[in-house]
Amino acid sequence: MAIHKILIVDDSPTERFYLTDILVKHGYAVSTAVNGEEALERIRAERPELILMDVVMPGANGFQVTRAIARDPELAKVPVIICSSKSQETDRIWGMRQGARDYLVKPVNPQQLLASIAAIGAEPAAMPVRVSA
């Protein structure tokens, strides 16, 4: 699955600019959302191929939004990379348990971010599940 369209979800204008700058310079199409509610609207409308999710935001936090994405059959195939200042191992484990594919600590290292996106993009698409009656 080649990744081209990425949604950045972060309430910090500085962080959105920083991540957008990295991604646009590497050929990605980027859109942004400032909170979890806006993110869910944009995911449904724009169908991004990857989501970069902050954790600490007003309203629904990134863990809650990641869990909502993972549990929604319509959205569950969209991979999420959490990008957070929460740097404890328990935070990383919790984020992965909510459905994130990777967990990067801010400030995000550009090479690490690009490598994570490339690794997710190189994964084979999930095979459809056959149900026999």
C-alpha cells in the first residue's frame, strides 16, 4: 500500500507546521485537524492513507480517537502513528493497544518518521476474510 495522503491531528500549530513541512518536502499530500472530532470528520471525508495522531488535545484525546478509528469497520484499515510528548513506555504500550501502528516521541525525528511511514507503506494489504456459511 503506497502512502501518499496523510492527516496530521495535533492542536499545536507549531507541531502541525513542523510535520507538514517534513512530509510535503518528501512528496506527501497533507491535511490537518486540530482535535479528535475534526479528525474523525476529515478521515471520513478525505480518506487519508495514514494518520499522525497527537495524544494530548482538548476534547477526545489521541488514545480515544485511535481506539475509535480501530473499532470502526469503515476506518479500521487506516494506520495511525501516534506522535506524542508522552514518553513513558506505558504510554507507548497503551497507544499500541488502542490500535496505533507506531509510537514516536516528540520532537519527532524526521528520519524516524519517514522510516515508519515507509515501513507501514511496505506492509502487504490485509487479506479479505472469507466467511463460509
